[in-house]
Amino acid sequence: MTAPAPETVLKSASGTLTAGVEDQHVVIRNSATGEIVFASKKAWQPEDRISLVEWSKDEKLFYQVES
């Protein structure tokens, strides 16, 4: 049995923000407009595994990277 694939898109509890991985960066977009509100400066390597973990109640995203 293999581990489940990491989430590719994760909506915040309020639904106003959506997180995803684009070009090895973590990107957060406004769900209504699609506008980028955050993009990580760090670009991980293609072999790195980026997992979107969860949103906190105050809309902070937790993610993890395995190299």
C-alpha cells in the first residue's frame, strides 16, 4: 500500500483562500478572484514532496516539504 498523494489544492475554512503548489512554489490565491495573495520565495526541487497540511482558524497555511 502506498501513501496517499499530497493535496494539490486546499481551501481555507472560510473558503476565501485557496492554496496550491505551482512551479515548485506554495501559492495562495483569493478564491473569488484568483489573484495571488502569497507566493513562497523558495522554489523547491522537482524531487521534493510538498504537502499542504491544513489551514489554522486565523487563515494561516501549514505545509511541509520532504527533501
